[in-house]
Amino acid sequence: MSWIIRESGFDPERIAHHGNKFMIGNGVLGYRGTLEEFGKKELTATIVAGLYDQVGGKWREPVNAPNGLDTKVYWNGTRLSVFEAGNVAAGDKAVNSVNVGRELDHSRVELVSHEQSLDLRQAVHRRRSVFRTADGAEVAITAERFCSAARTELIVCRFTVESSRDGELTIVTGINGDVWDINGPHLVRMESDVDGAEGGAAWEVVSLSASTQELGLPITVAEAAEVASGGEHEVLRKDLSIRRRFHVHCRAGEPVVLEKTVAVAAGLEGETADEVRAAAIQWAREAGQLGYDQLLSEHAEYWERKWSASDILVEGDEEAQLALRYSMYQLHIIAPDRSEKVSIPARGLSGQVYKGAVFWDTEMFMLPFFLYTQPEVARNLMMYRVHTLAGAKRKAAEYGYEGAFYAWESQEAGDDACTLFNVNDVFTGRPMRTYFRDKQVHISADVAYGIWQVYAFTGDDRLLLDGGAEVAWECAKFFYSYGYFNPRKQRYEILDVTGPDEYHERVNNNAFTNRMVKECLRIALDAMEILKRGNVERYEQLLADSPIQPEHIRDMYERLYVPEPDAQSRLIEQFDRYYTLEDVTLTQLKSRMLHPHEYLGGGNGLATTTQILKQADVVLMLHLFKDDYDPAVKQANWAYYEPRTEHGSSLSACIYALVAADTGSPDWGYPYFMRTATIDLTGDSKQYVGDLYIGGTHPAANGGAWMAAVLGFAGLRYDGDKAVLRPALPSAWQAIEFPVRLGGGSYRIRVSREGVTITAPRDNPAALRFIVGGRELTVAPGHEVHIA
């Protein structure tokens, strides 16, 4: 059962959490794990990747499309819903009252049992609810749905009702345009339509079309629905919805099956409203004619290929096995595997939280999973940064700098959606000035780092020639114009920045930031040399009339200050004068809190004058540049910074797991790995910063779980030339086995207590060098090598 996520019983307090936990998606569409009878109050959402809108002066955010799975069931005139039901049967969670503003009549219907599940292998969401009505009938509602991986415009659903007695069944299903918005409403000029078809009403398609407010982009949701048992049906239209009412005489023990195909089309590439509407209707009708079983079959085939390229087997730890698969599932359902115009937002496609923006999370925490399993997706993620270079250059110019200053919160065009006031004070309600947008300059270095990683892993310079080298160059120009040359110390410094640890804003010489800037400068110089060889005309264009030349970047690279380990303590100071801050324990700091959601950073946050960190700045640097530091430095800094880290970010824990494994202490790292891998299963994460809701899925933590398992515990590293394995398995694990793509070839690696086995298929293009435990060997195509 290590492929199934399951919850029994209905708890209204867990609706928002289950919406995240039971998500489905396909990289184009994301649909929250809500039930069919739910609406905007329960945070039902259909998110379209790359579709954003702004209303007035509110925050710009993703558009929540009309809900095409809206379905309500009536048995002999009584509505069957988890909300309208009474107590849950013994053995499940008791629900004596549902605190959602609804009045209940327990004498009419009782919820006997309820289960919600997610099949990770086939990416199918299921629910089963059994009701007992006033006449003693037991009516079971079973539904399953998926966002088609084969046809990414589709959401497909099969809805089944079966009763223990004869009765009159009414199903009202269709498209509901009254949707949940945080800063909306985003859709206007909503119009419904019915499109008939040859063959009768069975393939009649209903649709709901609208436009976004800011850019007037068209969107249409179309639905084809059929009840296999026949019966009567009629179309119901309202201002914000279009539905069909099916009425069937239900016989005891004979299931009534409703199949729905929902198509979502949006004019992201300049299509007209008529073209968008016609496409959605055609997609829905064609899919409806294929039928649920055929659509599920082709969808499942896609997922088999995904898992073949990525599934990890863990022996000896069933909980870790399931959590890892779930983490990879969450990454797969948001991966832009067919577009380089979108990337992965910080909350995936789980809603409008964090403005649906792309952060540094993608390059630092998600990119490695795709590099090792689907390098073509990794390339798409970094091509998104190429396509948004113009937005980054606009931002740099806005602040008076050269080059490219990438958006802290990037949307479709690369302009920064981050505001200067991101958090409200919980005590006064006043907006707090934060320095995320203008001082987290490391984002441009993170982008250059990600581009170089794709090049290094694949050995393919097309990404650099197609704009990646230009991105790295413009980022280096930005840092040259941002940096400060200290004439007394004859060195360059990076002053007035906010590092990943956002509890300490506007600091000087943040160790992580300075080291990443140095790496960016190196990447820019190397990438420009590759561009010079591959496209000298473009190389010369980039240097023409530019006040910043390669010799300037080289000088800054050679003389940039990066904090070094202390000779005695081996500690690296996180930023200038960090050690002068109050050294308190996390327990002491939290005892000073007057409100559970008060923000610890900002101008007056409790952590700002202490050494308490939000996340692992120095430790992350030690992970990214592990060859630059000896084990004693890593151990000393891990031990010093971990007690001072609040882990207020979901990005933090996996880094402690990685560095613990790297220093030969996997059991130190294991709790941090599990915390990362289960974050969306347990819902144990921050839901508010100040009064700002930040719930949703955590794809960076999902990527971090994969990194901790493969790069940490299995100890795999690849530099584009050779692969290195330094395993450090947690005591609970007997073995880990996984596939990877390295150097254009595929490999299967098994790390156990007995040794390491590496298998290469016959169709690999060439042999690859491996270093295992200090021993060098070559694995040729069609060979299997075992190292004791």
C-alpha cells in the first residue's frame, strides 16, 4: 500500500489541508483535493499555469478557473453531502457539528462512512461516502478523477451512485463560476452556452466563458457529461454557472454512473475568445466520445513512464517509502514538461497563495530532481528564466543598476510581483515594510547557478547559446554595479542585502549571498567563452557599448570577499557582526511571543536582534559548495547553527539532512528528512505569517526530500564528467534503489548495507566513470557493476 494516501472520516477542520494533500495536476492544470459538493468556502480551485490577473491595486495572482467538477446529489429530494450529514459511523472521526455556517437536520441523512484517497501510481483521486437516509436506504457515492497527463487540457471524472433501495436520484452537475479568490474577482463578462452535436444530447457540451480583468485574456471551461443509465436531463443556467440536472429512477444494487470530461482553455498565446471557446468545446466533446476508461488508460501510461524514470525504492522504512513517492508525485503534477514559458511557483498549482509566483525555490530545491530524472524538464525551467530576462532587466533599471535583477516573486513576464509591504503587523494591522523585493539580490545568482547546472549535467550548450549565457552575463553585470569596492581592504563586498534568512534584513556580506555572487561571476565568464565559440556575433553584441567588460567581472571575481571559516572554531559568520547579536535559545525567543502568528523578522520582529535564524544560510552554502570545505567545518557549522534555526521556512530542514549525511551522520539528518518529506502529508507547517495566509503545497520541500534521499543518504554527486557515490544510509534503511539520468545515459543504482550496484542499459550512448568509496570504475552500456 505504499502507493496510496488515504484518510477516513470527515473532519471539517481538515478541509483546507486535504485540499493540498489530495491535489491532482498535470503541469498545466492543478485541481485541489476538495470534494465534488464543495465550493468557494472550501477553497475549491482549478489553477491554470501561467494565467495571472490583477484587480485594482490588489496583489496580482493566478486565476482560479470556473469549477467544472461541481456536482450535487439528491436522493428522493434529500441532498446527500458530507455537510448535511449527521454523525460519522463508529471507528471514524465523530462529526457532531460542522462549523461551516450550515444548519443540519440529522433525522434526514446520516454519514455512515467516508474515505478520501490518492493513488500516487496513476495520479487518481478517489472518494467514497456512504449515507443512510430517513427511509433506511444506504446510498454510496463513489467518485474518481484525474488531470489527464496525456491531454493536459482535461480533467476527467467518473461519479457513481448506488443504493440499497429503489428511489429517485437527481444529480446536478456542471460548471460553477462563483470561485474562491484571494484578491479577485478575476473573471468578468461570464457567459454560458450549450453546443449541440450530432448523435443527440449525450454529447451536448455546455461551456462557461469569461475574460480576465487586467489583460482581457479569454478563458473557457467546457463540459461533456453523460449518465450511462439514461433518464431525463435539463440545462440550468444562472449568471455565474451552467449545470445539468439528471433525473434517474435508481434500482437497488444497480449503480448509476456519471462520466464527465472537463476541458479548460485559456488564451495565453494570443488566441481570441472565439478560438479559446471552440477549442475547449472540441476537446471536451472528443474526450467524452473516447470515454473514461480510454482516457484513464492513456493517462496511466504517461504516469508509468514518469515513475519508471524516477521511482525510489527504500527497504526497511515503509513510512519513508510512501513519503518519498508522495514528494515526487507533488513535483510531477506541477512539472512544465511541455512548455518553457512557465516554471514552478512556490506553492505549485495549489492556489493563489504567494501570488502564484516563482521564487529561488525552483533553482535551489526542485531543479536537482529534474536534472537527475527528466533533464528536459530542467531545461524548460531554466528557459523560463531566459524568456523573462527582459523583466529582470527592467527591475535592475528601476533600481538604477546594470544588467538583470531577477524578480523575487516572478510571474509570466518576469516582472516582480513582490510588494514592499508583504506582511501585516498582527497587533496593529498595519503593513510592515519588508526587504524581500529590493534586497534579496541572491536571486540573480541562483538563476545563473541553475542555468549552469543544466549545462554541466547535460553537456549540451544549446541552453547557453539560446540565451542562457546572456542571462548569466546580465546577472554578473548587475552584481558588478551593485557591489562595493572597499579601497581600504582592496576587496569587493556585497552590502545591504537580505539573505535567505529573512529574519535579518539589510545586512552586510551575507556569507551565502557573497559565495553565490562569486559563483555567478565565474559562470558568466565561462558561459561567455562558450558563447564566443558558438555565436561570436551575439557575444560581440552583448559587449558592444557596455560599460562593463569581462575584465571588470574577472577582477570582481578574484577580489570578492567571501567569509571564511575561523581558524580555531571553524565557524563561518553568517554576516558581518552576526556574533554580536543576542545569543538566545529558540525556546527563550518563543516565550517572548505575544501572538502565535507574529512575524519574527522585519523592523520589530523578535528574532532580528538575536542569532535565531529563519533557515539555513551558511549550511546551505556548505551543501552547494561541499568540495570547498572540509568535514570538520561542516560539522562545526551544523552543530552551531542548527539550535539557532527556527525552520520557519519549509526549505530549511532538508539542508540539515543533506549536510548531516555528507559528514557521515545520517541519523542526525533523518528527522529533518522526514520532516521535509511529510510536510504536505501532515500539514505541519506555518499557515500564517502575520495575518497573511501562506497555506498550500510545498514543492521545494518535496524536492528537498528527494535531494536528502539521493544526494544525501545515497551520496550521489555528478559534475558532468563523473559520478561519485559516498553512501550514508540511516540506520532504519537497509537499501535504497533509484534510476538516474547522467551524461545522456540512464542508470539504476542500488545502495545497500552489502554494497553498491550500478546497472546501465545497452542503449546508453557511452560508458561513464563512477567513484565509489574512493574506488574508480567505468560502467559501460549493457553492464552491471557491483562494489562490495
